[in-house]
Amino acid sequence: MSTPTTAPTLTGTWTADPVHSDVSFKVRHMAVGKARGAFTLVGGTLAFTGEDLATGTVTAAIDATSVDTNNEQRDQHVLSPDFLDAANFATIDFVSTGVREADGDEFVLDGELTIRGTTKPVELEVEYLGVTVDAYGAERLGFSAKTSISRKDYGVSFSAAFGAGNSVVADKVEIDLELEFVKDTV
């Protein structure tokens, strides 16, 4: 193992590290609680043309079939045509379109999110966590991000009600991301 002689830099291409990344969501359930779940990140690429975060572009793919809500029956329902229709749409995809409103290590990442074959613009609130060289000599960088989406915007229109106007599952879905990337070596 060799020790790098220079500090890590942003410029270059980075590959998502699925083992050290987390994609989770929560949605209001029965009007009084929030059901939580997670997905597996299957791929992602981050590319910087300079040392400024605003020069970065990112693509990511999430395995829709990997949903885990800690309840097998609910997982199967989320995979069904009522929600993700994972048999026909196996991935959830994101492609960035720009960076704006940068304030130190926080910024808004604009992009397009595709769920069930429907693509809509989204804004992610992102915190840049830094760049380092790990114990094995690889350059790593990390981000935390969050957004909220309307599931109905993506054709997820399952609607079961109870009581006086209460919904079993709310429309708003909160998404949280913890992402690590490893710099590609040439």
C-alpha cells in the first residue's frame, strides 16, 4: 500500500460505493405514523470537470426490487403494480441537470428522477461531507441528500382510505440519501 503524495482532488470520475451508501424513504401511514424503507443503490457515477462542486454531474440507479420495509407483506405490496410495478420497472433512476444555491458545503442539486417509467424534475438538498484518502489509498468523497416527492406524480396512485378522509398511505414520500463515491483510477 502506498501513501499518496498529494491531497485528494474533485476533478475526475467517481463511482458510487453501494456498500457504504444508503437510500431510504419514509411515508406517512394511517395518518399517525411513518412507514420506513430502504433500497439498494446499484450504480452511480459522479464526474467533476473542476475543483468546484458546481462542475459535477451525477447519475444513479436504484434497484426497485430491493425494497426492504422490514415487513415481507408490505414489501410485496410495494413491488406490485399498486406502487412500483417492479416487474416492469426494475430501477429508479436519477440524472442531475445542475447545481445551484450553493452555500459553503450545502447546495441544491437539480435533476430528473424516473420512477415507473415517468420522469419528473426534483430538487435535492445536498450536504457535501468532504473528500479523503482511505486506509487503502483510494480517494473517497461523501454526500448527504434529501428530497420529497409526490408518489402520484409518478403514477403511483394506490389510494386506500379509512375513517373520515384519512389515507392509509400519504402522497408525500420523503427520501434520504447517504452516498459515498470512490475516485476511478486511470
